[in-house]
Amino acid sequence: MDERQLRELIAQVKAGRTSRRDFIQAMVGLGLTAPLAAQMLAHSGVAQAQAPSAYKPTRRGGGGPLKLLWWQGATLLNPHFAVGTKDQEGCRIFYEPLAAWDADGSLVPVLAAEIPSLENGGLSRDGMSVLWRLKKGVQWHDGAPFTADDALFNWEFAADPATAATTSGSYKEIKVEKVDSHSVRVRFSKPTPYWADPFVGTVGMLIPKHLFDAYRGAKSREAPTNLKPVGTGPYKFTDFKPGDMVRGTLNASYHLPNRPYFDSIEMKGGGDAVSAARAVIQTGEFDYAWNMQVEDEILKRLEAGGKGRAVITQGANIEHMPLNATDPWTEVEGERASTKSRHPLFSDPAVREAMNLLVDRGSVQEHIYGRTGVATANFLNNPSRFRSPNMKWEFNVDKANQTLEAAGWKRGADGVRAKDGRKLKLVFQTSINAPRQKNQAIVKQACQKAGIDVELKSITAGVFFSSDVANPDTYTKFFCDMQLYTTTMPQPDPERFMNQFVSWEAATKENKWQGRNISRWKSEEYDKTYRAAESELDPVKRAALFIRMNDLVIGGRHIIPVVYRPRVSAVGAKLVAPLSGWDNDLWNLKDWYKEA
């Protein structure tokens, strides 16, 4: 389909002669994804239709307790300091964004009165600004009104470098203006196709100005409300024990009728994925459990009991192995893994190439993940339009040996290769979780055959994914040679997902290791390509830029993808829980209920 035909088809949708659904199906048939097709209509002035809610309860409350099990417990409850999904999910019980991403990758309003479009005057045709009209009558849990001042404050709070917010990447390069009491305009420094980032989804949860205003910048971590949230969500805060339990009770003043259904909520943290799956699917002790990183064979056995089920939701999460670009064993100006250092082994491309050849993705998929993990050579796997056709994965111990031998890495009497007096010895860390320990063992066995000595390190998930600045074992500090974990893509556009490799996002002591570039790999070409994608309005050219970014980091063997992981949740037999692969699990918590 050429540009003329595409414009004619869009015109038919605008005139009502072709339905949105038919247009989206036609675009999917041409290789686009549903979210991108919907975005094309939005940019062309076709208002986004809101899917009808399937929520059935006709009154607020009466549903008893909702019991959730997060085997990695939340460690703090300020969304701007959230480290990883577990903290984002804990925050989402109480805090809300202006808009969220549904299962189709379409935006739905939460604290916004409507989704901005060309038709309603919310989007500028030049891609330089977006006007958000806020919902009126919304109250914070303490009764204070929610206004444009709160949105403006969240921008100021997150953009301030002294705050060291994990969300800073979404706010530091924009300007936000208060238009009136319930409207704000976001201005961009250049044409911005991905305008639905600030104030949206996982990075968009808003905190109240009147409780955080006194704790700006360097004082931000001292705010009492970091541990006692006051939001606008369907549940009010009751109690929090970091890493263990989050409790809330029904918000009787919630801004939507008949919601929430449950009288109270508790999110239990700790344990492991297998016990969490068993507690929902087999025993029914809990209603829902997140992130079922469990061998597929075990899930199938548990499902046979009939008290619950494993629900697989398509998204773009990736289980991967970053190779440290910096030296984690030597301090530079008082900082380990400083960006001023280079890794003593991985600075040799032959070592990185060998490691890539020694990861048996096929065995990981077949023997561990099954339907819940697909072997991949790409970091960016979905939406499919952004998936690179250029990267291939290969497991080949012989080729790894040949590669190392040719680069001058010779075996010693102990079988371990060495070069220039330095042995090929590596420390490989991950969180304690059965699939990950099995994955580690598969890699270690292959490395031994290639003359690489690998020490395995397993860290309790609550520590590994902790936001504790003083803890040396967190994945953001990355004080080892390589590690294994899943990174999520909670939006259908890859812009924020791929900023994990830009130089200005490096996790450092200066930013309290809150930067998203945890491997600390740097590339001028990658940075330049990313900047170009930020302002490229042509969807085809923009997709090509993201494919190039994927190929730069993967082709250089700085990141080793293992399996693409669709989200897997354990859901009780009677629980209705609308899920999305493009946002938090709790993105639509207000619509959760139980069938009679």
C-alpha cells in the first residue's frame, strides 16, 4: 500500500465509510501492530474510540478482601523512585497516571478527561506539544482536590537532577505549562511522535504537590509520604512493611461509580514464583500472583487442579544477560564500575562473541520456559514492526573455542584460558529463582567447555531488585561481570525501552545508580540514532531507527538476549482481572472483581 492509498483509507475512516476495526486489521495484515495503526489514526485526526468496560458490579464495595502475591515485594511507594516492576506495582494500588495502555496498546483516560487528539485540539500538528485536560472532581485520599498544579509539580519534581528520580528520563527534556485549573500543556523541544510518555502509564503516576512540595530535590528521600502514599486510586493506604506487605482499604470517594469492588487489598511480598503459583492455582489461598517465572511443566500440573489458571499476556519483556562495560573490581575516584573504566575482559570483542555463542537459548526455552519464553536474538521483540530481521542466535561451543584461540586466549594447566597474564574468570549473578539458577547452570557448563571459569552468584530477589542505595548487590549497581534478569517494556512504543543504552542514562554513584543504562555501555552512534528516533514522525523511518539501535547493541555482543517472555500471571478461577502487556499488571485495578 503506497502513501496515496493509505491516505484514502484514513479518509474513509474519518468519513465513516470504513470502521476503525477494519482499518486496524488491514494495517496488521501489512505488518503493522494494532497500537501503531491506532496511533496513525490519532495523528490523522480520527478520535480514538474507547472500548466499553466489561465491569459488571453495580455498587461500590461488598467484594471482601483482594489478596495479591508478589514474590518480589515492594520496597518503597513513591513511583518516581520505583526500582523495577515490583515497586511500580505497589505504587499503582494508590497512585494513578493521566492515561494508561490497554491490552490493544490503545490509550485510555484515567485522571485525564479525554485522550488528546488532533480532533479535540489536544495534539499539535507539528508534534511539538500536547494539551492534557484533567478530570474534574477528583480528590486525593486526604480530601484535597487534584488539579493542574499537581501535574506541574510532578514534572518539576522528576526533572530536578537533585531528586534522582527513576522517571527523570521522561520529564527532564520537556516543559510543562499550566493552562488553567484543570489543563496542562506539555511542550517538546522537537517534533515528538511518542508524546504519550510523560504522565502516562508506569512513569505517569502522580504524587500530590501539597504533601511533597517541602521535599524537593536533595530532600526528596526524606518525605514521610514515600512510605505512606496518598494518591487518587481506588484504594487508600493502610499499612506497609517494605519487602513484605502492602495493605489498603476501599476509597469511598473514588472518582468512578461502583468502584472498587473489593473492600480491602493486600499485596504480600516475598517467597518464590513456584510457591506463589501454587498459592493461587492449586490452593486458592490468594487471588492473583504476578510474574510466574516458573517452569511451564509445573504450571500445567498446577492448572489441572482447577482452582486457578496461568494467564499469558503478550508484551515485550526480555530475559537477557548484560555484559558489564565497566570494571566492577576496581575503584576509580571511589566508585566501582565507574564509567571512566573499561571491563578488563569484555573490552575484547572476541570474549563477548564467545559468550554470545555459549548461551544455549534453545535449551533454555525447551527445558525451562516452554510456552512462557521464546528463544530470541533480539532485545526489542515487540511490536513486530520494530523486530530486527538481521540478528540470529547460535549455540556453538566449538566456534567459541576457535574465536578465543584466534584472539590469543590460551588454555592453562587448569583448563582456564588466559591472555597477557589475565585469566578468563567471570562472576555471573542473578536473583534466586529456579529458572534463573537453571539458566545460570546451562551457561556455566558451556563456558567450562570453552575454558572460561564462571562463578555463579544468586541473590535474594528482594535484595537484587532493591532500591537500597547502600546495598552493593543490587542489579542497578552491577558490581560483577555479567548478570541475568528480565527488563519490561510497559508501553507499545519502544522509545523509553531503548533508552536503556543511551550514554546519559548510565547508572552511576552520582545519580544514586538510578540511571536506566545499567550495563553502562556507550556508543556515539547509538546516541545519535536514538536522538533521531525521538523526533522522526514517519513511522516507517522511525521503526528502522529502532531496529538499528537493536542491531548496534546486539551486534556488538554487549547485551545477550536469552528469551522473549510474555507476561505470565496466576489468576484465581473466579477473579476477573483485565491485564495488559503494555502497562503494569494493576493498570486497571479499579475494574477487578469476582464472578459469583
